[in-house]
Amino acid sequence: MAHDDDSQALERAYQPSPGLGVAVSDPVQNPGLPPHRERMTDKDPKAEKRAARTVYTLFYLSLAGSIWAVAAYMLFPIEDESLLSIRYNNLFIGIGIAFALLCLGIGAIHWSKALMSDKEHIEMRHPTRGTDSTRDAAIEAFADANEESGFGRRTMIRNSLLAALVASIIPGVTLFRGLAPHNNAGGNPIAGDPVALLQQTMWETGQRLVRDPDGTPIRAADVTLGSAFHVIPENLSTLSHSDGYLEEKAKAIVLMMRLRPEQLIETEERKDWSYDGIVAYSKVCTHVGCPVALYEQQTHHLLCPCHQSQFDVTDQAKVIFGPAARPLPQLPITVDDEGYLVARDGFNEPVGPSFWERH
């Protein structure tokens, strides 16, 4: 009897008090789906045909935009020295690619909204098994999707979409042509050979190191401990912009620093490449060619700001961090009779990125 009294007391304790205003409601009912509204393309065959024409017209316009981007690359060659041609090259190629992708995207969206199946479907959850029935169901699902989208039977839309997708890749592939040097009219034997072009700079024996950009020669005595100089070859000033000044400077730029001689780790063959702790390395990063222009005086590290490759100045500019694949090429230096820093020779390897074949 005592047990029954306790049970009744617990039931009364868990019942809501009338003064609290708590009401017991029924479970939330499933409201169901809203009434289906048919699209105009579902009710009017003419509207459906107009929508189909719009979709494949957009896809063909995308195809035309991709072709125009390739044509613009040829009509306005970036290899010309004309600044106007370079601007037109960037402008019209960009317009062509943007137009192609815009038409492709709008066409795909209009297709999905106006022509693909607009009916609601309920997919029951079930365990995933790799059985024959599961594979058969997957095949059936693909078949249903093909039927609902009309991909198989709407040949104009399908063909125009495939053509636009294939053509959208072509401008990007075409632009890779501009990465490689081209043969010139002068019959230069190294034209078209990137390894030879990047190895041949304006540095040569006896060429003075001068400040960039004013061209002031640099005395070894003026290079203080811990300092860094942006350096170009003196003979670079003889070139005009039309003679390839920028191209030659891009290959020949050098960063020169002074450390204590005992801090340098040098191989036997490179003992005479430095002068009293002064070393010079190419500024062109061996990853993708960005200028390595950030020098950390305390750690003696060179940092590339593009992708954070780091090079150890004390140890032949070896890579200590980042995606660069090889050390920065070192420029052998010494001094002339007047105490000015000069190059012993040019670089003994091609400068720049490491994705070309090198011998």
C-alpha cells in the first residue's frame, strides 16, 4: 500500500500546475508540400521550344566567345613592343573568356529552371549496399535523370553544351603559348631555347656592379656589414626600352649583401665567388620567378614575398622553406683596380624558375 501511495505522489508531482499556464499540445503535423505550379514551358509547347532555343543559343554564344578569345590572342600579339597591343590583348582576351563563361552559366541555369523536370520527388533513406540491386537502382537513377533533364533527347542543347565546354578550355590552353620564347627574324641561334635564354645575361667578366636604378658603381668599402644592395650590370644602361632593356634587366637583377666572412659556408670551388664577406645572388626566385627582395638581416635569410620561399644567404642561398626547388644562382664577384665591385663571370646556370629542362 505504501508503494502505491508513492507512485500516486510522483504522478501528481510531474503534472503541470494550473497556475503555470502550461498546455499540452498535439505533435506537430507534417504540413506537406505546397501546391505544384506548372511553368509556362510545361503548359505551352511553343514556350518550351523558345526556352530550348534560348539555351542552345547561349551555349553557341559561349562557343563564339571562346573562339574570339583565341582570335584576340592572335590579332593583338603580346610579343609586340607596343603598349597598346598589350592592353588590347589583355582587354579582348578577358572579354572573350568572360563572355564565354557568362553565357555558359546563364544557359545552364535557364535549362535547369525552364526545361528540366519540375516535379517534387521523395527519396526514401535506405542502407547503402554494393549489391546487384543497388547497382541496378543506380543505373535506373541515371536513366531517370537523363529523361528528366532531356540531355539525351534534346540534341541541340546537348551538342551546343558540349561544344561550349570544350571551347571554354581552348583560350586557356592558347595562352600557354606566350610562356615560351619565340624565334626572331634575326636568326638568333638561342631563340626559342628557354634554357639558353635564361643562362645568357648581361653579366660578364669585369662588368661593374651598379645600383638599381641610378647606375652608381659600388665600392667594396662602401658596403657595410649587414647592408643589402639591389644591383644591375653597368652595361645595362646602354640599352633602350625598345632594345629589350626590361627583358635583360629581368634576368640580370641581383641582390648583394655583406656578412662576416666566417659566417659564409662555401664549397672549395666557390671560395673566390665572394669578396670579404660580400655575396651576390640572383633576385629571380627559382619557384615561379618573383623578385626575392626581402632580406632579414638577423637571420641572413632571403624571402620571396609571392609564395614564401626562403633562402639561406650564409649557405649558398640554399632553400630552407617553401616551394622553390633549387638555390638562387650566385654571381661570382671581385674588385677591380679602383676598388669597385665587378663580376668575375656570368651566372654558371640559368636564372629563374625551375620548371624548364636544365642541363
